[in-house]
Amino acid sequence: MAAALAGCRAGWDVRLFERTTVFSEVGAGVQLGANVTRLLHDWGLQDALARVAAFPLMLQVCDAGSGHELGTLRLGRHTRERYGAPHATIHRADLHSLLYAAVQRHTGAALNLGQNLARFTQTEDVVSVCGAPAPNAPPLPEIEGDVLIGADGLWSPVRQWLLGDGPPRVSGDLAYRALVPQGSLPEALRSNRITVWLGPRLHVVQYPVRGGDYLNVVAIAQTHLPGPVQNLTPDRLDHWDHSGNAAELQTLLADTCPALQNVVCAIPNWRLWLLCDRPPMHGPHQHARGRVALLGDAAHPMRPYLAQGAGMAIEDAAELGRALKLARDPSIGVPAALGHYALNRWQRNARVQARSQRNGHIFHATGPLRWARDTAMRALGERLLDLPWLYGVR
């Protein structure tokens, strides 16, 4: 949706092809740093974001075992003054909806649901896509365009047709996710801040969404994969999403502090995801070739330990919009403009991918590394948690 909005804002006619047949409240919470909310504000979405997001005043890091605070990062007014935009937390469906509303309100983009692409071909002058027909249905007509953007996620077919580099890798980390109305929780468990609990081989993140009415909780653990996952092939992992076992999660957190256990025990329903990613990007060719470009998880799926997966996709979209403006100049053209997009994005995305992976090791540290992490956090606090290279204006 961000790519569609950016393309339309650049003056292009956009057609979206979405393989799902209906939009639903899939996923859970998303953090949007100032680097992302600044772009949404630039697109005129400041009021729409304010209506559905929460804006925590603080990020707090705690030891999951003792419950002791390790460090804090001021958000709220401090983030606005330092970076010109707020840090927001939002339900993924609400983010999707506000982008979709902007596409509908400001553009003539056509949205086609229930559309699976079968392949694409490209020449110097045009790119063509063929849809995969439904069973017992006639073949779909070939569709031509000037540009094809593969914003089709972790298991992107467009990526495979373009790069042929195989499926993403399975990390082994499991994410238990829950969303609960704050009003259903005891008052002591309600929160308007981001809290990160760090423990050996696991961590838990909680923060408000939907204007603070709901609490989003994510527990990520390095653990042995349960039986159903062992029987899945990589191409089927994208569809693996089943009800998480609350008792299993409580067992994983048995040695953590009462404050954390109380939050987890108060939530009856969890969803379980297996986390996958790819190695950091190693060149612009992984972002674009000819008239075809990749965006978001299709180009650079990353682990959630820097809270920038959605953010990098929206940054991609903004850069893509700038490139598509250039492409309207016949002396530049589409391939050169997409090459410009790739050159401007791949190193930034590679750095965030690598930092996300590194953060996972630090979050889940044991032994001396855990001691060093906690000591540094207590001594440096905000200087470690604030990331000007990430949140600042580029």
C-alpha cells in the first residue's frame, strides 16, 4: 500500500494485485520510529495516524529474571524535538487501513483482490505479468506495464522469478503474539509505555496500540521447534500460523519475575509464528533489475529485534516514489531510475538487517555477554538505546 501511494503521488497509474480475497486483521503490533512517522507526516497522514496509533512516552528495558530496570529511552516530546516526528506504536491492520484509505482518497489506483501472479517477462520497453487462474477457470489475460514492483512479502514469487535465490532461512526463533484490551487487564498490568524484558534465550516486548486501548505483547524464544514445524517444507512455512499454547509459553517464562509472568498469565489466547529472514543484502542487484524492483520483505526480510521491518518497507516506498518521478523524464527512463532506487536503499537495508540479527544475540545473551550487556545498559542507558543513524533525517 505504501508503494502504491508513493507511485501515485509520483504521477503514475498504479494497479495493485493482492493474492488474498479479503482484508482481515492479520498480524499484531508494529513500532514506527521517527524515521517512518516523518514520512507518513510528509504524505499528509499525520491526523490519520494520530487517530489510530499510540505514542508511548518511554521505552523501558528490564531484566526478565529480577524485574530490575536496566535502562530507559525518552520518547514522546523528546523524540519529536530530536527527530521532528514521534515514535508510534500501531496495530498492523490499522497501519494497512490508513494507507489503503489514502490510496483510495488521493489516487485512482485499482485494487485487484484474489490475484495470484504466475510469472512475469520483461523487455527493454515493457514488463508483462500473467495471473494464475482459479481452478477450472479460463486463463487470465496478460497485463503490461512500465514497472513491476514485487512487494509480495517473505515468500515473494516475484523475487524468485527475478533472482532465483531460493527460500528464506528458518531462524529457529518462535514468536508468541497476543493482543488484549487493556480494560480487561488488572489496572496494575496496563501500560502506556514500551517495555522490553530481556532473559536468557528469550525476550518479551509489550506496548500499547489502538490509541492505548489495547496492549500488544510479543514473546520471542530460542527453542526446539514443535512437532508441526518439523514436518513442514520451507515453501509451506509461510502458511504455518496456529494457536499458541499459553501453558507452553508460561513454562518458557517460568524463571522470570512475577511482574512479567502476571502479564503473560492474564492473556488466554496467543498466536505462534516461526521467524524467518535472509542474510543482509550484498548489492543493489537484489533490489532491482531492469523494469522490476523488490520492496520490503520481498527484498530484505529481517528479524524483529530492531523493530524496523515495516519501517524499512515504508522507507523503500518513499525512495521508490522519488525514483519514479525521475523515470518520467524520457532521458532517464525506468531501468536507470530503478537502479537509482536500488543504489540508495540496499546499504541502508543491509545495515538494519545486520543490526537486527546482532540485537537478537544481545537480547538473548547468556553468561559473560549477558553480564556485559546489563552493565553497559545501566551505565549508558539512553546513549545505547537512542540510534541517531536510524531515526535521524537522512
